[in-house]
Amino acid sequence: MNSLILIAIATSAIFAVSGYEFQSPKMEPYTSPYEYKKLTSDRWDEREPVEGMNQFYEGIFRARLDHFRPQNQDRVDFTYHVNANHYNPEGGPIYIHLKDFRDYSTRWIERGLMVDIAAETGAAVLTLDYRYFGINRPTPTASFEDLEFLSVEQILADVAEFARFVRQYIGGGRFTPVILWGSGFGGVLSFWARSRYPHVIDATWTSSGYIQPELASYGPYDIFEYTFFIPDDGRCISLIRNAYDIIAYLVINHQGEYLSGRMNLCHPVQTDSEADVAALYEITIRAILSFINEFHYTGVRSFCTDLGAIPGDTLNSFARWLRYVYGDAECFDHSYDTQIVHNVNTTWGSPGTIAGTRQWYYLQCTQIGSFLLADTNTWLPGIVTLDYHLEKCADVFGAEIDYETLRSAFNTLVQEYDQTVSNVVYTNGYFDPLRYFGRLYDPSGSGAVVNMDFAAKSADLLSQTVNDPQSIYDGKTAIREHILRWSNMTGPSIF
Ligand SMILES: *[C@@H]1O[C@H](CO)[C@@H](O)[C@H](O)[C@H]1NC(C)=O
Ligand SMILES: *[C@@H]1O[C@H](CO)[C@@H](O)[C@H](O)[C@H]1NC(C)=O
């Protein structure tokens, strides 16, 4: 794809761009072209016949609200989706997609590498929204108290319960391999599910799965520099640094109003508010990152070209790029206060609960951490501290987050999972700075690691084509071989 086409695609979407709403071009609301027929409580093999390749279904399974307290046997209805177009009812395998943060679509069970493989193996392909995300809302509100049943362990227990249910309901109770896959957050959950429930989950492909998270880390912002190591004699890197140097200079000199004008921001940068300055840094970096996660090497090249578009003024070029890629919204809303306003609302259907950012903050602030930090020693000038993240937690939930409790919860989480599980393939892209949390080599030798050049996050989810760069093409071949082999697994023998 050349960069003109790229820009055309990227600008075809008009976004109101703001802190909470911020979306990568990829995250345009996805509308499925398929109609999902509702499954009733009838047996799977007695469902109404559907023509040929239109076997898309939506069903309900009942999960425990609290998997870990025997005295609470309340059950909630969770919705899931199935693509049964390729399913071989004589024992085809079961592929379950675990969605990434902010993906509530069915896209990855409709097309892509795993669907292509399912066509070869006769697999049923399924997905579901996690508890509290998307359409699966188990409590009346999203208040801090009602989010109590949101934790990694509860989600994984749902996945295990779902896998057992599918094996019974669609697989007819016979042994059939259950293989998970997912990207990013879905990637780490797939890995943890395989680790925690190896008797239920037979194998996992984790695509850019951030499987070794840290409570807070300078790493990803630091190594983001390497994404721009392209053959241009370091020009791109110095342009980006220059843009951020100008921003830092204007902040230090309290030129918030002026900076806002230059960058077409909706509000003046509050240069005396550490939180507001940190929010500007975070959100602009995230804009670049999302773009590159979508367009990979082509994205890096086109971003670098655009940063030199207005000779002599990198900040203007950067502002122009932001406008280009994130739409002609009147302005770009970087503000800390906007993020808080959109995420404090506890009503289902409020912007933060629809985007899932409120629920995500809850997970981060109570268990997962994964806060990205920056200081004057990181690559780009900018200060994003742990205190900033903790302040955001407190402001979003109106409750002080006790750091020691969070730290203890995080440590428990990362120690809970066996790191040397078998039947896992880990794939990573060298342009993805969050690979810092990924598994880039496997000292245990029990899994398989595939690293891809010219790729950012999860370039391997899409179908394999001859237009793929060689490393991505080869990566997909390796993934396919693993999945084919796992799909042939037979059940545990009795003797
Ligand atoms: C919270 O969100 C709901 C749903 O969008 C809305 O009706 C309500 O007015 C919001 N509440 C506040 C306090 O903004
Ligand atoms: C899976 O099993 C089938 C039938 O036994 C066989 O033809 C095929 O080669 C096997 N594939 C792999 C990857 O082992």
C-alpha cells in the first residue's frame, strides 16, 4: 500500500477526537456484514438449518457471577458468537477468540488467519465479550462497588466455563481440542487461561500478548525509538524529538495557550498541572502508536514523511499529521479533565463504559497495573509518573487506590501463572514497543516464539497473502503449522 492510499483510508473516518474517545483508525466501529441468528436453548444439532456459508449464531451461556465463593451461586447470562460455516460435527476442533481491549466486534471469527485454518480443519470458531465489557454487563451499574466481580481470575474462570460449555453443547461432549487465540489483552488472557486451566484449554496462540506485565514501567516509551530506525540516517527520530522538544520548551515557559493554538487542541495546556501535561504526552504518543499498530512498516514510513512535510517546523507538521489521521474534528482534546469526566459516570451506556475505558481503569488500578511511565531519561522529553496514574485512578473512582494493596494484588497475579506451559506459540512484532512485555525468546523451550520484522502489533491476525512482507508471511506459516498439529490432538487416554 502506498502512503497516499494510506492517508485516504485514515482520513476517511471523521472522529471527534478526545482523550477518552481516542481511537486508532483501526478502531472505527466495526459493523458485521453477517446476520447472527439467535440460538435457542434447543440442542445444537436440532437448530434450524441455515443455508451454506451463513452459519453465524448468537447464543447465551450462563456463568457464575462469582466463581470463587461457594455460597454465591448466582448466575448471569453472557452472550457469545459462533461461526459454524466450516464446522465438522464429527469432532472438529474448537477455536475461541479472546478479544483485545476495546474490541467488542465479531470480526476475528469472520475472517483472518484462524478462520482460514478453520476451513482446513473443520473447526467451530467462537468469541465472547468479557464480563463487564461490551454487551456482557453482570451488575446494575459500573460503580466501583459493582465492579467487584471484575478481575483476571473471574474472566479466566468464565473462559474455562465457556470452553466446557462449548465442548458439551457444540462438540456433543466428545473430546475435541480447544484452542484459544487473542491479541494484546486477549493474548495475555489466552496465555493465562492455558496456564491456569490446562485440562480445559489445550493450546494457545498469543499474538503480541503482553504476557509479562509490570506494575509500572519506563520500558515501552524508551524502546519506542527503535520503531523509527529506518534507513533515513536518523532523520525521522530527530524530527520526532524536535517536535517533543518544542512541546517541552513551551510547557516549561508556560505557553499553554500558544501551544494549544499551534497543535489545534480544544483546551489550553495547563502547564502548571502535571496531570494535564502528562495527558498531552500520553495521548499524542498513543496516537502515533495506534497508527503504527494499524499500518506497520508502511505506517512508520508515512508518519516519518509527514513529519517533514512543513520544512523548518516539526511541531506544525506533527499537528498537521494529527489532524490528517484523526479526522477533521474541530480540535484535538488532550485534556486530563475530559478523560476524567468521561470515565467517572457509573451508568451503563455512558461513554466510558461503552468504550470500556472505565472498566479497563478498574482492572489496571486494582490488579494489572501496566502503567507506562516517562521521565527525562526516556527517549522523548515528557514526564508521566506513577503518581499521575494513581491520581487518575483516584479521580475516576472517587476512591483512594491504596498503592500497597495494588502492588500486592499485582504480585499475586504475576506469580499465579506457570510461565513454562506447553502448546503455546508467542508471536511479536519488532515495531511494537509493548513487546517489552511480551515473550521474545523462550528459555524453557516448551513453547514457540515467532518474531516478525516490519510488523507492529498483531500483523499476523489477517489472512496470509503473497503481499505480506516475508517475515510476516513466514510467521503465519509457522502459526498455521502449530494450529494444524494441535487440531489433531486426541483426547487423554484412559490407561
Ligand atoms: C451518565 O451517563 C448517562 C448515559 O449516557 C447519562 O444519561 C447521564 O446523564 C450521565 N450522568 C452524568 C452525571 O453525567
Ligand atoms: C492430522 O491428521 C490427519 C488425519 O489423520 C492427517 O492427514 C494430517 O496429516 C494430520 N496433520 C498434522 C499437521 O499432523
